[in-house]
Amino acid sequence: METRYAIPALSALAQEGRLNVFRRLVKAGPTGLAAGRIAEETGTAANTLSAQLNILSQAGLIQSRREGRSIIYSVCFEAVSDLIVFLMEDCCAGEACVASGVQGALSRIACCDAGQERPSS
């Protein structure tokens, strides 16, 4: 990932409301959630949510698709993975200090296969 793509992604996540929406979409997994359900679960007004979803989408962190009358939003997990790698790729000049903590976190979440729910914590 290039810096010019990382900056808008990090900026999009640097606001509490957008971060809450993003984290809720991460929990939903690849199937995503309808905009109305996101608003309901996060307690966000429709116009505010629309702006938040637009910023996250422009940053390349989420995508949308139409299903009937609903718009379903989901996380672009590949883009998020690329952002994490971008942040960590030069970690500690190759030493295992922080990178081992990231690897431990990854083993704890054991990300689900497409279509399977992760066990709730």
C-alpha cells in the first residue's frame, strides 16, 4: 500500500462515530449490514450515518451493494489487511518485538471463512 492510500484510510478511522460504524461492520463479516440496521445498532441518525459511510467508502475501507430496496455495506477486508501490513511492514527493523504481539492478536481472532460467523467473545 502506498502512503497516499493509507492516509485517507487512517483519517477515516480517526473519528469515533466512523470507527464505531467500521467496527460494527467488521463484526458483521463479509455479508455486511443494511444501512438501516447499522443506524439502529449504532444509534446514529440517518444523515450522519450517510456521511460516515461515504467517508469510509471513499477511503476504500468499505463497499456497498444493492439487495432489493436495501443497500448493504461491508468491510473491504483486503484493503484493511493491506493497511495493517503497511503500518507494520518495517516494524522494529525486523526484530520480533511488536510484530509478535500482532501475530498473537491474529491467532486469537482466527478470522472466519467467508460466510461463517466468528464466535462471539
